[in-house]
Amino acid sequence: MNSYTLPDPSGHFGQFGGSFVGETLVHALDELCQAYDKYRDDPEFLAEFAYELKHFVGRPSPVYHARRWSEELGGAQIWFKREDLNHTGAHKINNCIGQILLARRMGKKRIIAETGAGQHGVATATVAARYGLECVVYMGSEDVRRQASNVYRMKLLGATVVPVESGSRTLKDALNEAMRDWVTNVEDTFYIIGTVAGPHPYPMMVRDFQAVIGKECLDQMPQEAGRQPDYIIAAVGGGSNAMGIFHPYIDHAEVALLGVEAAGKGLDSGAHSASLNRGRVGVLHGNRTYVLQNEDGNVTETHSISAGLDYPGVGPEHAWLKEAGRATYATIDDQQALKAFHDCCRIEGIMPALESSHAIAEAVRLAPTLSKDKIILISLSGRGDKDMHTVAEYSGIQL
Ligand SMILES: *Cc1c(COP(=O)(O)O)cnc(C)c1O
């Protein structure tokens, strides 16, 4: 039986979550809550979601025993959940499929999103093309410059990319612009948020769509490994791949849940994105959670070698899991993640995303301290082809 039923009807996970938005968005969020409430258990909706995940995304993604690496480390057995094998190369597409199916049922004709590194923008543009809906993606102009190939990818998929020139011209400015668009065009527009953040019901809804990851593991691990894992490890940016794999295991008290934040250039350097480890409780993107902020409560600049972890907040459910003691959150820095990236390529023949490399690095640190009969399951959230230029640059190699 499931004893875990959060959030409450107002979207709270203990003191975290909720909905902190201007009056103009209250109605739009109410409408979304009602629609999601209507369809989340609707057999036809769930059947269509499952069909798309199978035929468009390529699910189920396998679990894979990293046998050679486990042997080399001489401790626990390391397994990967292969989200890198999904269409578009990461877990983000799972959630985008769920939200666009909901948008269609709500009669929305236009999709908007905001993106930092461009990965959520690409996933959103992909599903919008799949269903023939108009798609507008907001992106800070600084990010547009840094992520030119993702911008081109979105354009190939038929999306309009709008460079945002305000503030620091990065993710948080794109977010404000997307919100502004939504307020103005709420009648015909659906806003697809890419992680377990934002105002209620987004953290719950995105988690539910991503929970397909953990549900598959619940079935696959006994079949392939003989039993459930002892540890599940996942990288945490906003927290959606981690929530997706953690959630079905929350009631399995014997399974330790371990999130990994980006320590960037070091926790004391100021250049990191470790919101749960170094943030304070505040409000960001419409919910209460841990936020990286200075004494005056201004959101601080973040850094990680992996663009997908570079976010000053974290999903409110992770804040709750940390406070409740059900999950713990470690940190891995740029150099440790880079080493895990290289080792994974060389030892397993799999090029992981730099985000996922943080989870891998933590597993590689942990495995030798455990006996050989223990099992660590890692969320391999995405593939690393997109990161080749970054890795080459850090290694002083010109492509
Ligand atoms: C975006 C991204 C992440 C971080 O986002 P979460 O919401 O924390 O999952 C992690 N891994 C990959 C491959 C990503 O693209």
C-alpha cells in the first residue's frame, strides 16, 4: 500500500511547495489543476501516454549492469537506468509528452516554454512538432549565444526561439518572459515547465509523468538483478529525473535515496548550484524551496560544468524529502564529474551526460565502501554527445 500521498491539495510538501503567483495566473493554474485532476487517472489518457512513451520515446528504457566497472571498483554492483536511450537523448521527453497530451485535451493551440541550456526547449519543440502545435521558446540571449546548436535544433523542429535581453540574459530572465507570455495569452496557451519546480500543480504533475522511470525499475530490478537496489542515486538540477526514479521507491524504506547536486568549482567558491546543501528557504519560480541567495535575498549566480544542473533552486519535494530524512543529498564538483564522464566512456562504452556524470561519480565513490552483494542503481538521465565540446574545452582540446 502507498502511504506517501504528498502534496496536499494546496500543493504543499510540508512547508515547501505551494503556489506563489500574481492574481492573473491564479485562474490559469486553477484551470490546469482541474484538468490534471480530471485526466491523471483517466484510463484513456494513461493509455495514450503509455502508447507515446512506447512508440515515440522508445520505452521502456533498460536497466544495465555496469559489470566491468563494478569489478574494477571491487565493491557494490553498479546498475544504470538507461534514460540516455530515449528519443532526444534524455528523460525530459517523458514529461513533455505528458504535458502536451494534457494541453490537447484542454483545447490549447499554442505551447510555450523557457530553457537555459536548451535541452528542455528541444524536448518541447519535439513534442510540439509531433502534434502540430505552435511552439515558442524563451531563452536568455546569453544562452542563445552559448547554445547555438540547440537553438538551431529547435528551429529545425519548427519552434520560434525568442532571445530575452533583460537582466543577466539567462534562465531566470527567460522564465520571467515565459510567465509574462502566459499571463497575456492564457486562453489559448499551455506553459510546459521542464522540471519538478514552478507553482502547484507542476511539481506534482512533472513528478507523476517522470515516475515512469522508477515504476519500470520496480519491475526490472527483480527480473534482471534478482532484487531491488540498496541505493538509488540521481543528479539533481531542478530534480525531475531524481523525483521520477525516487518516487515509486519512497515507501520502500530499505532503499536509500541519494541525490547529487553540482558543487561546481567547490562549495566554498560560490561557483556551484548546490541549493539543498548551501541554499536557504525562500520563494523561487512560484514555490517555497531551498534557494541560493545572498544576505538580501537576491538569487545568486550559479555555476556547474553541466548546464542542466545550473539552477539556483530545487523542486520542493526534494526539500521535503531532505527535511523528512527520507533522502540525502551529496555534492560532486566539476573535476569529479569530468573524471566519471571519461571513465564511463572508457570502461563501459557509454558516453553519459555531464549531469548524469555527477550521479555516476558519487556511485563510484560509494561502491568500494560496500560489499559485492550490494546494488547501486544510477539514473543515467541522458547521453553525453551534447557535452563533447564542453569536455574537449576543459581538456584543452580543440575540435
Ligand atoms: C536537464 C537535465 C538534468 C537536470 O534536470 P532534472 O530536472 O534535475 O532532472 C539532468 N540530466 C540531464 C541529462 C538533463 O538533460
